Amino acid sequence: MAKLLKKGRKRFRMIYRAIIAVLAPIFTLQACDANDIIAYPMYGVSPANVIHGIVVSQNTKEPIPGIHVSVKNLYSDAITNTDGSFVIYVPIQDSYKLKFKDIDGTENGSFELLKKKINLAETYNSLNIELTEVSEEE
């Protein structure tokens, strides 16, 4: 009889652990609201700001794909998509130094390197960046 009780307890513990393993993540995610998910893009990551914007040509005002956008002293970067837009998650600070560099060569034109310091209170995290095209000298 004691062996049967011991087996029953082991099975109960095993089933209990499995139920907890399934339900714990569900309750954890349910405890978050939409603002938490935006402020904290991933669990275990410190609070973050989102910097997003569009990079266009200064001459034609057309979006520029393939521009590498990086933040000085942080491992945060992005490459503009076909719409010229980018999104970067950065830790909360008052200001950031961004660098916009054309990395795709002459595929869609060549553009000058741009370094820009931004203050999030002034930009509201959304940027409209215009890059100057490099003139081809013969």
C-alpha cells in the first residue's frame, strides 16, 4: 500500500509540474498590458525608446533603401527597407548620436555620410532624414 501511495504522489507531482509549466507563461503574458510590450520589447531587457523614421534623397525626395542607421556607443542599428524606413530600439537617454551611411554602393545612387544628434523630446522619436547625393566627378 505504501508503494502505491508513493507512486501516486510521484504521478501527481509530475502532472502538477506539467500544468504549472504550461500555465505560468500564459499568466505572465496576461499580466502585461500593451504599454508594457511597447516599452519593453523583450522580457529581460531594460526600458527602451523606439526611434523610427524615413530616409529620403534631398534632391528627389524619394525613399532610399540600404542605408545603415547606427547609434553611437550602442549596439543598436538598422538598415532602411524599400520604403526608406527604419526602426531602432535604444535604452532610454536624453539624446542620441545617429549615423546614416550608404552601404549598398551605387545600387540606388551614392549618398554622403550624415551624423546627426537628436533629442527625443524634440523629435518625438520620429525622424525625416534627407541625404545628399554624392556628385560623380569625372
